[in-house]
Amino acid sequence: MTQPLSLLLGANPDSVQLHQLGRMGNRHGLVAGATGTGKTVTLQILAEGFSRMGVPVFLADVKGDLSGLAKPAAAHEKIDERGRHIGIEGYQARPYPVVFWDLFGTSGHPIRTTISEMGPLLLSNLLGLNNTQEGVLYACFRIADDHGMLLLDLKDLRSLLSWMAENRKDLEKDYGSIATASVAAIQRNLLVLSEQGADRFFGEPSIRLEDLMITDFTGNGVINILDVSRLIHSSPRLYATLLLWLLAELFEQLPEVGDPEKPRLVFFFDEAHLLFNTAPRALLEKVEQVVRLIRSKGVGVYFITQSPTDIPEDVLGQLGMKVQHALRAFTPKDQKAVKAAAQSFRANPALDTGRVITELGIGEALVSTLDAKGRPLPVERLLIRPPESRMGPLSDDERSELLNRSPLRGRYDEALDRHSAYEMLKERAAQQEATAAEAQRAREAEKATAPRARSTRQGTGEAFIKSAARSIGSQLGRQIVRGVLGSLLGGRK
């Protein structure tokens, strides 16, 4: 089946159509506009268009509405009327191939990565660490590498941090200062992160990128829908970091493909301001670098946000396609955003762009794409085409049915817990406990054969118990104390 190599966006008031060329799909894009102006539907028709092209799509479903991509649109007079105005050939209500993902594993396949794969830079941003705390976290990763410890989940990281604090004097000569206050601060932030759901995100099996880049038997690209309707409220920073990590993995793992006829994958980053509002300068520089270079890997990145001013200029300048829905201009700040949005387009003498932005109706947008040579075309006022799939969410029964028929069913549903830093440190603690107990028995045997004499010296076993009790605040410390006191040791939570 021959796939179209262009994507119909809509038509201007004179019914002249505007297309996005497939070979410009990896030049990135922006969809902006105030709440309720049609950004979600635009995202939906872009996902459909790339899927018809044979391009896999990854998108985050912030409101839960995009699950309707899996079902055909319902017949409606207004849809037919819009289709006639735009001049859509062969329009038909149809479903699209989807795979559902969910951090919590309830409305889709669980999506996971390991602590090691996340790395200290992204993890520091996720935890909101200062420079000193970030340095300790970098040391933690280095120590894990040097000692052959896998950092797979949060309990691995917490255990290693506790061990570092207890052995900081021996470690500092090789890894620099390890302040117990910094370790304690990181541990507290990890506890908060765990309560927000990150304990489900970190672990194995971690997601394989090739599972996000598949097509169905007809050649349509599969649309991967990540349900973040809960996460976006409970931990917006975790949401932004999750998507940024995935983007970084695509950049690092995919080979160079040059300038392909169509993208290998299109990645939609909804609520993009959540990333740029909180990221430190060092991380923003990495984001800018990834956006600039990832197009040579065949990946298109599309940011969805309320205003172009939410996107740093160095990133905004790299976005080829721009779709601007209506903005409101009630305050001086709003007026500044409208002016910035208007200036981001190549001018069209027939349009007063700044004025039109505030007059656009629902389903209308100012749109600019790239020509075959990668040059921005003049901005056009478009009536956005209607989607072929349902506008609105699936029912629980419909979602369950699709999950049961998913091509990835069973691959990620059960969590794994390999032998890693937590188990290694627990084994070391058990060995220390056994050594201390053996030494205690030897002393007791020696005392039994020696003349009785009262000693006030603290035995090694007593010292070990007291030292363990002092570290009871840490997870590893709790496990040691339970073992010494005859409680359960090593029971997995």
C-alpha cells in the first residue's frame, strides 16, 4: 500500500488547501493557543496524518480525550459541512491503530526506565537538587559504576545513598565531600517522589524504543498514547522529565538517517511549558541541543502549549511548522504574547496576523509550513480539517478490549526485580552481621575458659548493634537492625 507523503491540515477561506510535506515532518513544529480553542483536535489530526503516512507517533494524553483515536468518528452534519469546504477527498470515519501506556499501569502498559538509564542530570532536575546535592548524586552514580552495582529502582538508590553516608570517610578521598545533610535531603526528596508515583516508573522491564516504532499490517504508523491525566496533576515535574528522558533516549540510541522522505517517529510534547519553566540552564542547553540534532535521526518533535513565549527562543527558532489557535489579549502580558506569536510567522500581506490571532474561532488557526526546500511559507488562516477518529475518550470497556488485543500484551505488565545495589548491600550487611556474631562467639568462648574478670570495654557485637540502631533512619539500617533483633530480614515489599 502506497502511503501519502503529505498531510492535509485544512483550507483557507478561499478553500485553498495547505499541506505539511512528509519530508519536512522531522523539522519539528508548534501547536499553540488558549484553552478551548482546538489544540487537542489539531494534535489529533496531526497524529492521524502521520499515521496514514506510515509514521509511528508518541503522544501524551493530558485530558484523556485522545484515546478516541482508536474508534471512528460519529457522523455529524458540521463535520460533513467542514469536509466539503476544505475539499477532502476520500474522507471516511475510521479508527487508527493505537497502543496505550500508563505510568500507573491501570489504563495502559506500564512505562518504566531504570535509575541508571535516567542518569544524574535528569534525576537531579526531577528531585529539584541544589549544586551541592547534585554533586553527591553524581558521586553516587560513579560509586555504583566503580563497585559494579546496578541502580534499577528507587530502593537501589536509597540503599546506596545510606551506605555512602555511613562510609563517607573512606569514600571522600576518591569521590570528594559527601555531606550527610545532602544525603538526607536527597533521601527526603526521593520519599516525596515515591509518593507521587515514581516508584512505578523506575524499574524493569524498561521500555524498548523499537516497541514505539511499529506499524500495523496495513502500513499505518501505530499511535502510542501515554495516559498522563493523573500524573499531570500529581507530579507535573515527573511528567516533563519522563518525556524529556524518552526524547534523550531516542537521540542517543537511534542511528543517523540524514533527510528521509518521512520521519521515523513523531513525538508530541503536550504542556511543554512544564519542561521549560522548571529546567535549570544546563538542562535547557541539553534540550536545545537534542531538538537541533535529533532531526537527523528522523524524529520530529512537536510542542503543544498555550503561547509561543512558553518556548525558549533557541528552541522556537528550530520549529518548522507552526499552528497558532486563538489567543486572548485582556492584559498587557497577553498583548505581548499575541505580538510575539504574530512575529514568529513569515508575514502574509493579505493578513493582519496580530489582529487575526485574537479573532480566530474554535477550529480555526494561523498556520505556516515549510516548502520543499525547507523555507517557511507565508502564514495562512485555515479552517482545520475534521479528524476521522472519535473526538472524545473511550469507555473503560472499550479501552480494556483494546488492551487485551494489544501487540505488546504481557511484555511489560509484570515488574522484574533483578539482583542490584539493594540486594548487594543487604548481602554485605548480612556478612558483616555474621562476622560480628562469629567474633562475639569467639570472645564468649575465650571468656569461658579464662579467669572471670569484669570488663567495661564495649564488645564488637555491642558496638555493631548500637551503630546499626543509630542508622535506623535509613532503609538499609532498618534491614540490618531487623536481622540483629531476630525479625524478618530481606522480605521484599
